Amino acid sequence: MNKTIFLCSICNINSGTCKEDCKFCSQSVRYKADIQRYKHKPMEEIKKEALMAQENGALGFCLVTADKGLNDKTLEFVCNVAKEVQQVAPKLRLIGCNGTATVEQLKELKKAGIKAYNHNLETSEAFYPQICTTHPWSERYETCQNVNEAGLVLISGGIFGLGESQEDRESMLHSLKELNPTSVPINFYHHNEALELQPNPLNIEEALGLIRLTREVLSEAERIMVAGGRELMFGSRQEEIFQAGANSIVIGNYLTTAGRDMHKDLAMLAKLNLEVAKSVN
């Protein structure tokens, strides 16, 4: 078990405005989920969240926008946010998560201080049409390739519990291996009654097995992160994710769902004699 755990926090700087039909996502306007929706989170609120993340040991701070991809206005907004956050929380490593992006757009983010880019494959190429019809899986894969070409650190993973088969899960992991991401965020589907998908069918043992499988297939990845759905999926057994191979977690809230109090996660790590990472390559 890795004794040093990398902490990341996410900030939903634009919420609930996406027009795509991803069946797992409450941020799509199509499903009318009961979530907060706003075009731009106020800058002071973003900086407050960044400071809180830094003070609680997070090294990664992910700036997330709810659209299919980057356009000129979104790119400008993310770049402005990145510059402001660096002024108040210089220890944070900024991550962009803004959908489909070209090499040129990614290079602009890099100039603004973004160090890494998160774009998940979500599931296998074969299963993807079952959960999204408004854009193809190939666009997701291509954006990950663009991240590598632009010289940003690639963060890419997926979601388990969407109704996919074990073959789909293995296929996604092997596709990720081709892209050679530095960090692999693994999410467990958190059901919202407004969405068309059935609740996550996985049990805890199956979920732990999928973390072990991810670590096995993506053995070269520096970090296997357990992200969205951790609290709901593992409940009182969250400590076991580290024995299964995870060495990174998201602390604080997620995009549209509440996470566990940061201090409880820090107490869990201390109880397990796990150190919080103080630096990142």
C-alpha cells in the first residue's frame, strides 16, 4: 500500500448548463435535475474554495465547466480564474476540466498556469453510445491525445456502475493505458432520480476489485484516484480503497453532490498512518 496520498479538490466554476445528453450527468439541462445552475461562479467564492483546499492539504485544484467543450468565452473565463487562484493559493496545482479541447486551446490554458487537464473516457468505446448520443467516444479519446501533445499532464479515467459489462470496464482501462495518463480518476455512479440510468448495481467487494484491476492494468500511472461516489459506494469501508491500490482521493464536495467533511478524510488518513503528499512532479 502506498503510504503517501495525493489530495485533490474540485471547483464547479460553471454548473448545470450543458446541452449534451450524457445519461449519467445531472449537469445536463435535458434531465432537469434539482441542482444549482449558474454560468459563472463568483471569483471571490472560487478563491475562498481554493484557499480552503490548500489549507486542508490538497495539491490539485480542478476548475470544472459544464459544457461539451471549450469555446472562446469559456477559455477566457478559465484562464482568468486560473490567474486569480494562483495569486491567493500558489501551492495548488491547477487542473482544467472543460470538455473537448484542441491543442491550441490547451496551450492557452497552459500559458495561464494550468498544469494538467482532466478528460475522462467514461466507459468503453462499445458501450458509450448507450450513455451518450450527442457526441462520440472518439472525441473524448482525441482530446486526451491533444492534452499529451500540448504538454499538459493528462488525467483521465471513467465511471463504474453505469450498466456496463466487465468486458466494457476492461476495454476502457486498456484504452486508458494507451493514453498513458499520470492520474486515473475512478468514479462510481451516484444515481440521481432525474436521470434515466438505473442505480449503481455494484457492491463494495466488486468496487474494490475494480480499483485493484485499475491498478493492475495501469501500473505505470502515478496515481489511482477514487473520486465521485466514494462515500456512497464504500460507506464505513472507505479505508479499504487504499489497500486495493488507490493513492489519491478527492476531498470536499463534488460537482453536484456533497462530499465528506475534509477533516474526516484527514482523520481517516492519520488513523491509517498515511501521509498527505506535500509535492507533486
